[in-house]
Amino acid sequence: MGISGAMAAEALARAGHGVICIDRRGPFKGSTAATTALVQFELDQPLVKLCAMKGRASAEQAWRRSRLAVFNLRGRIAELGIDCKLAFRPSLYLAGNMPGPARLRAEAEARRQAGIAATYLTRKDLADRFRVDRAGAILSHDNIALDPRKLTAGLFTEAIARKARCYAPVEATGIEHSRDEVVVKTSHGPTISARHVVLATGYELTDIVPATRHRIISTWAIATAPQPDSIWPDAALFWEASDPYLYIRTTADGRVICGGEDEDFTDEERRDTLIADKAKRLATKLGRLLPKLDTRPEFAWAGSFGTTISGLPYIGALPRHPRIHAVMGYGGNGITFSQIASELVLSAVSGLDDTDAELFAFPRS
């Protein structure tokens, strides 16, 4: 019952399907509460690099589908009238310690050839337009920022109005499947029988989901005090071509949210003991990029997510289990991938074909 489950539930209920949602914690928790909610179409994996991994046609289509997902999500929020502090933002992919200016120029050109608008900015362009001192950047448009908990609540409210039923805290303790149905056993005793099951569990994989080709990343974030007079032009979303990378956005009340310092591990207690140290590091990096900001953290937190080698999500029916669909969002595009997942799952459950389903399907072997 996080953002991925909410999008799937709303889409399925809107199409007339009966929907039951369960969560062992409760709604709006887990990674949904921790996301910094930079909703971008730009994938973690640069287009040039993804072309080398997946082939040009597949890579370009993955980028185009990601861009379409952001447009579709914007339209759905407007149609439902969900007050989630939606804001339209340009984004800047800043030169960091990985691709330099030459590679960023090549990346911008690759995006344009794929039909995705991109503008390369020089150091002078950046300084003049955004008051940022970096060697270069790619400027994109039509991305968004929002409050993920309010969006999740709005989607569940709509789904419930269409007769979806939600139960929490309820834990799924087993899944049995046959040719015609799937039965979910729960910790409280009752079972749920359905034609299809959608697993929207984030990085916490159930035993039935293949655990290959992915790893778990922990990330940290801070939020400053409100300072609307110090916000840069257009409140552009920032993310770096660095490892570990930095990502930055503003909030409706003028705070600056900054995240990054990613590391590989899943131990939540150990992860959380690092919050104070990571917050200091993030504040220092934020100050170097935007020296006029008061970067002292007023809030700091941590979260975890999954990622794959390609940076693309796994979405669709599990191998050998056609009635069990998994939504493994992965990467820094979690909310964008959740929108794609809601579209793919709805098509599959409704017996329809989606031309991009194979782009995100689970490996067959």
C-alpha cells in the first residue's frame, strides 16, 4: 500500500476490476515515505550507455516510455484533482565525477535523435541561467515534483470510492497458484482468492520473485529550513553525473531537499545510525553547489531501494506464474516506473497487449 500499489489499485479499480489491498505495515510507509519525489523521465542509466547494453531501439523506447509516463501521471493527477503539491520543473543533469562535458554533449545529442528534447548548457550558460558553477549540464523540461504521501492517499481514496478494499496491518504468509486462480494466505487467518495478484513490495522481495540481477541500495536525504528567497531560477531539479550522485529539489514552502551518498546494504538499523554523518556530508556538498543556501538540515532520513545493472525496472508476470505480477520499481525513477507498472499490469490483467511489455519483463532464464 505504497505508491506503486496505489497506482496499480487505482488503475485496476477504474477499469472495473475488483481490488483488495493488504500491507503488513500500513499505508504510505516503507520507501514511499522516504522518497525525495523527483519525478523525472531521465533514467539513471544515460541513454548512450543503455544503448550499449540493450541496443539502440530498446534503449530509446525505454526512455520514450519513461517520458510518456511522466505526462500520463501529470494528467491523472489533474483529472482526479489530487492535491499533492504538484509542481512542474525543468531538470539539470550536471557534470560531475563521471561523464565530462564531451560525454554530456554526446548524451544530449543521443536524446535529440531519439525524439527527446535536450539542451546542452556550457559553464557560462549554467552560471547565467541558474547561478550554478559546473563544467556543463543537460537541460530537460516537463518533469515534476510532488508530495508522495499525498499522492498515495489521493489514489487510494479514488480506488476505495470505486469499491477497492484495503486491509492493514495484514501480512501475506503464502501464495498458492493454479491455472485459474491465486490464493493468498494471511497472518490473520483469512485467505484471498483472486484471478491475479500484484506484488508491489519494493525492494522486499517475496520468495516467489526471482532475486537475480538486482541489488539493494541505501540512500540518505536532508531537508533545509524554508528559504524561498534563496531558491535558484525555475527551482530546477538537479542531479549529478557522479558516483555517488547528488539529487536536489525544492518544496512548495521553499525548503531544499537533497539526497545521495548511496551505499550497498540493507541493514536498516546500521543504515539509520549513519543518518547524522551522511546529513553533514550532504549539507557540505549542497553548500558547494549552491553557496548562497543555508544548508543546515532541519530534517534528515534514510531509505532503501533496489536497482539493476541496466537501471530498468522489472515489471510483469513472473516466469512460470502468469497470474502473479510483480512491480519491482528500482532505481531513482521509482514513481515514474510505478506509473509505467500501473499501465502494464492493467493491460495484462485485462488481457490486452502493451507493445513495451517485453522492455521491462522478467528474464526468462
